Amino acid sequence: MFTMTTRISVRHTRVGRFFVALLMVFGFASCHHEPKAIQLHGEAQGSYYAITYYDTLQRNLQPVIDSLLSDFDLTASLWEEQSLIRKVNANTDSTVNSLFCDLLTKSLAIEAYTQGAFNCKIGAVVNAWGFGFKHREEVTPQMIDSLLQGTQQLDAAHITVADHNGKTCYTIDKHPNIQIDFNATAQGYSVDLIAQLFDSLGITDYLIDVGGEVIGKGGKPNGEAWIVGIERPAKNRYSTPEVQQAIELKDLSVVTSGNYRKYYEKDGIRYSHTIDPTTGYPVDHTLLSVSVVSREAWYADAMATAFMVMGMEKAIEFIQQHPDNPDIQAVFFIYDNHGTYETYATPAFEKLITQ
Ligand code: AMP
Ligand code: MG
């Protein structure tokens, strides 16, 4: 069912016109007769955003997008001190908004679907390993065992949706020890929110990139598709990004999860920021990055993290066992084969590769 791609070389000819950290987006068209592309750049979720769109009304949507992203952070960001997620984790608030409820419901559904590879209740373990907003602790097996207890004690039954005088209220009845962490899907979710904004304004051609999570709708006025480059795993977090593979993105999103920029090293061992919820330890396998193509970015984001946890063999097995899910068919793996980078693309992903 799957074909192994040989090592794909970087095609420098198409690289470098427009650059972002995790994914590189390039290939803008420019022609006198075409509507002018509007390009926006800014900061979001401790990272950047880069957006290109075509709007016949030439509206500047930067203020709306900035406020949408900062509202999003006020609900879902662990780095925002006053955020709702910080209050829920500190047990000072249990009433949440519809956005929080949706993020939690979606995360719990992906947890069930991936048999626990994805788990948004892993926050305390993430913190202990030093990947949260707290400093790393001296991790012991006993500590991890006890922190893991909390990861199972919240499911859909703990979310109450009630109507109060025509207003819908959402309450989370969570165990005080549970620390929720939406980081594995939040960036993708925010990409979808911006896409929904464009859709609601009748803007049909856009490319949105928040911290390397991308969605491309429509295309360029000359009929060309959006082209996105997937980064070749870097040697370390300071390495200059290079493109491993370019793909066309039409009404699709692509999200990459990797271990080569977010990690720390101790005694010569590299610890990944992806935690295996069954062991409570950072994943340790030869998989360097996974790119998932889906219709919605939150979904691609969540599945990319889940596949990083599973490792390549189990992830491929999972994809084969779910042939009817159109959102996990186009997947691209980059793994380390005794010091050289090898790639493995599903047939659906190969169809997206630009010639
Ligand atoms: P991503 O870069 O999308 O793969 O998300 C990684 C981030 O999600 C980490 O920095 C943690 O905050 C959190 N995380 C780590 N492991 C998991 C997991 N197994 N399931 C859900 N979230 C996780
Ligand atoms: Mg993710």
C-alpha cells in the first residue's frame, strides 16, 4: 500500500523567496493584471504568523487577526499568565467558554481515537520535564508515576453544558491535580479560526501560517496553487532551515511535528518535548518529524503529535487501519537511518508533491 521514497534532495531553485521557521512557503506570483497580494506578519503564541491573501476590497485585516489571536491566547495559552487555561489548572476557575470547551472536547476525542497517544492532560508531566512554563525538575520514576495518575481523570462526562437564561454555560469538573495542555493542537486551531474569518468575509484565496502550521485555500490569481515547503530536520535548534519537500496545498492544511527544535540535552542525551503518555517519558525513537495533511489544521496538528508519540511503524499501521479517514491519508515521515535522513510518504502525500 505504501511506497518508500528514496532520500529526497532539497530543490534549491524554488527555495528562499519567503521564509518561515517550521515550514517554508514560497512561490508568490506577481503580474500587473492580477489583484495585489496582501501580506501580514506578526507575533502569535510565542512564535510568528505570516498570512497572504487576495481581497478584491483590499481590506487590511491585521487588527482583527491580532485581536482574534490575543483572545485565543487569553483562553488557551499556558504562557499567558491571565489565561483561562492557567486559571482552570490552578483550580481558581471551572467555568469555561465555548472555545475552551471545544478545544477540550476535540482533544478528548483525539485521545480516544489514538488510544492515548495524544493526551491534553499531560501538562504536569510536560512541566516536570521542563517543557512547560516552569523550570525542569529532577525527574524520578516515582514522580512520573504519580503525575501520570492525573492524566486519565477527565473525560467528556466531566464537562457540563447548561443553559442559563438563554446563555450556554460550560463547566469543567476536573481533578485538582490535572494540568491541561493544549499546546499540541492550539496553533493549528488558531489557523482554522483565521481561515473561518476569511471565509466569513468572502475571501477565497489565502495562505495562513501560524508558527509553521499552514492552511492554503484557493490559490493565486494566475491559477497557481499555493506551494509549501516542509523543513528538513535541523541538526539543532540554531540551524538554518532548509526545505526537504515541497507540496501543493489546495483547500488543505499541513502541520509538522518534530523533535529537532524543541528539546534539551543532558549528559549527551537529547530529550524531546513530545511525551509518551503511557510512560510519562519523552519519546525516544528514530522518527524526526511527521507532517500530516488534513482539511483542518487543528486535526493535522493533533495527529502529527500523536504520530510522533507512536513512532513510524505504529503510525503507518494506524494509517492502514483507518483507510476511511480522509484526514490522515497524506502523511510524510522523516526518520534517521543510522545517521542519514530518510523519508517515507503515503501515496496520497506523494500526489501533493510538486514536480
Ligand atoms: P506539537 O509541537 O504540536 O507536537 O506539540 C507538542 C507540545 O504538546 C509539547 O510541548 C507539550 O506541551 C504537549 N505535548 C507533549 N506530548 C503530548 C502528547 N502526547 N499529547 C498531547 N500533547 C502533548
Ligand atoms: Mg501538534
